Amino acid sequence: MKRAEDIHLTLHALELESLELAYPTPAGPQVVLGGLSLTLARGEIACLLGPSGCGKTTALRAIAGFLPLQAGRIWLMQREVGSARHQLPPERRNIGMVFQDYALFPHLDVAANVGFGLHRLARRERQARVAEMLELVGLSAFARRAPHELSGGQQQRVALARALAPQPELLLMDEPFSNLDVTLRERLALEVRDLLKRTGTTAVIVTHDQHEAFTVADRIAVLSDGRLQQWGTPMDLYHRPANRFVAGFIGEGVLLPGVADGDGGVETELGRFRMEPGRALPAGGRAELLVRPDDIQHDDASGHRATVVAKAFRGAEFLYTLGLPSGRTLLSLVPSHHDHAIGEAIGIRVELDHVVCFDAE
């Protein structure tokens, strides 16, 4: 009879339970990961997202088996591969890895790079698998090219094909798009997501770029100082941030002061807003309302006025910094044919589809 824990684990491709990892320093242990826990279903794509030094690459290396744990456990396909007492070597974890610099072998051509991890296969099987992977990433015509003869995007696809060729149970990617220009990064992020979904590959990607994370991931782990701040879908993180850090790190926004009315509402200088069901603050309590740029609409018929303090042209839109009568500022995205001058007063209307409020106390 299966234990409840075993039944629970069969639902997941990857499970991290309370991972702890610290480095020794003269001042004592420096905690890099503190109590990191999350689960990832088969075929899902996760992103570890956060600022530099938050622990995301350390977490990836711990999953791969390159770093020992001080506490916690790692399961991969219902098999414990890492704990404080037991560390399965990286080569026995059946994990594929795509490094930030791709780590292609310069003395091998594209086909040989892709087939590097297939030495256990017979020659004919290996050749067939290499051909299949090159076709999958659209590089069949480049099989005999050397890595230095390829563009950055093509090299990234070769690295991806090489990692997928042995059919790993999990694919890990460390900042895979950071060496590419912005336009190519966006296009390749979409291509990589499509490729991983077509092959049913479970993947964990490290990035500091939230736009990449939103493009690629089904679920995102936001980290800060080695601790998990929120684990959820891109929509959850943007519209329902768990705390102030996530609200500030994801997207752009301003926390507008207000006062709770005790009935699930918050009074601000832009009006009263009702929190989601089940959320309420004590009457008279200080509150902070999260207002995103897309929540502020230009509307000259509105009774609320704001002054254009600054503006940034973004092609289809302007990002305006707007000053309120109180002296506080908001951000607003406005179509670029609404070209207002610095110092001009405009009417604004607040449209909050998701009311996110924090207790300012």
C-alpha cells in the first residue's frame, strides 16, 4: 500500500522541500537559500525570478546536484535525489542543462555537439536522434557547421537540442537569453516555450527579466534574499502579489495611501475601492492600495485631475508620471496619440479590476 506521501509525490515532476543552503564566511554562515519549497507538475515550465544575489542560480545548481544541501529534500519523478544526508551525483539525475554561455564544444560541429550525450546509443540510433533534434530546432541545414559560424540565437538552439537529445526528465536553463539582443530574446523565448510544450518537457529556467518569465513560464517563483516570496502563475503575481516586495518587483506600480472603512473598503484621494471578498482591514487603519500604470485611464470628463510631471515615449504608448494634488505621484500608460506637455493638467479615472491592498501598519 502506498503511503500518502508517495501518492502526493506521484503528481509532481519536481518537488523541493524546505531547501537550506549556506556558505561559510568569517562572520558566520551566509544563508543563500532559506526554506525553499515548491512543486512542479510534469510538462510545466517554471521560472526562478528575482534580483541579482537572490539565490535563484544557487537553487538551480542544487537541483542539478552541483551544490550540497544543509537541509531539505529534492525529489525528481518521485525519486529522492538530494538531501542533507544523500546527494545523487549530477550525472545520475537524468537532468539536461543549458548554461548561460551555451558551453558548446568549439572543436565539434553542430551535429557532434548535439550527439555528445548519446554515446550509449548505437551509431545509427545516435544519428537518427541527432537528425530528429536538429529538425526540431530548425537547424538541419547547419549540421556540419562549427559553433562559431552560427549566430547567437542559433547557438542557443544547438545548446537546447543537445540538452534535450538524451530525453531528460527535467531541463534546467540558467539565464538562457541573457547574451542575446532584446528583439531576439523575445522571439526565442516564445520559440523555446513552444518547443518545450511540443516535447512535453518539464523545465526550470532562471532569469532576472520578468518579461522573459511571463513569456515562457507556467508558474513563477519570486525569490528575495534566498527566500520564496510567491509561487504562482504570471497573472497571480501581477494582479495578486502576496506582499510589497512582489508588488514592487513585478510590473510597475505605486502604493497609494488610504484609510480602511472597516467594511472591506479603502478611502483614498482618488475615491473608495472595495477589497476582494474575505479581505478587510480594521476601521481607521492605514492602508496602501497598489495602482498599476494600466489602472489609470486618461479621461477629461473625470473629476480627478493630475499634472504631467514626466513622460517616456514607448512607441505605441507614453508612460506618464502624474502628480496628484497631495503631491503624490502615479504612473499611467496612455496611447501615444495623447501627447500631453509637461506641466499640463489632465483628467484621470481609476479602473481597478483587481484591488490589491496592504496593511500600512
